[in-house]
Amino acid sequence: GYHRRPMTSLRKRKKVAEARGLNVPELELLELVEELLEAHRWLQVLGYANQFVLAQKVKMTDAERDSILEAATRAVDKDARIDRWRERLGRLKGEVLAIKREVRRERRASSGPAGEAKAAESSDG
């Protein structure tokens, strides 16, 4: 199912990430997307099954159907899983942005004044 138990060893997570050509935040983001897609598929199956049952077996008014949908919406809103997914996504976005900023800083530092001086020397030729 989509209730994966996260690996606790950071060293093991790094090894798995590197084997897939990723860093740890990218691996976690990929796992989150996979988990969400699996959950979404299952929810679609349940939704369509319920829709078919309501349409074929239960004769109900539009108002009754709307009442059921409102109750279901309240139940979904109480489910903390969506909040956990949002928290994970927010944390991962922050980690990925921090990595991107660090890479940009390192690139600027490596092509800073020393790099510019070398470029000027080679163009003096």
C-alpha cells in the first residue's frame, strides 16, 4: 500500500538516492509523488464504485446525494494525511530551494574575481 515506513538511516537514504541519481530531498519528493499517485488511484476506484452503486442500486434525490457528498468532504478534511503530505511537500520544497541556492553561490564563487581575471588575461593575447 501507500503507507510506506520511511527508512530511518540517513546513510541508507543517501545510498538509495545516489543509486537513483538523486539527492535525499529529491528522493523524498519522488517518494511523496509516488505515494500520492497510489493514494489518488485508490480514491478514484472508491469514488467511481460509490458513484455506480448510488446510480444503479440506491434511488436518492439530488439533495440527499449532496448531503452525502458534504459529509464525505468533512470526513476528508478531518483526515490528517493530507496535512502531513502538505507539510512534507513544504519541507522538501525548502530543502530543494536551499540546495539550488547553494549551487548558485558555489558557481558564482568559482567564477568570481579570479575567474574574471583569467578571462581578461586570455583575451589580452
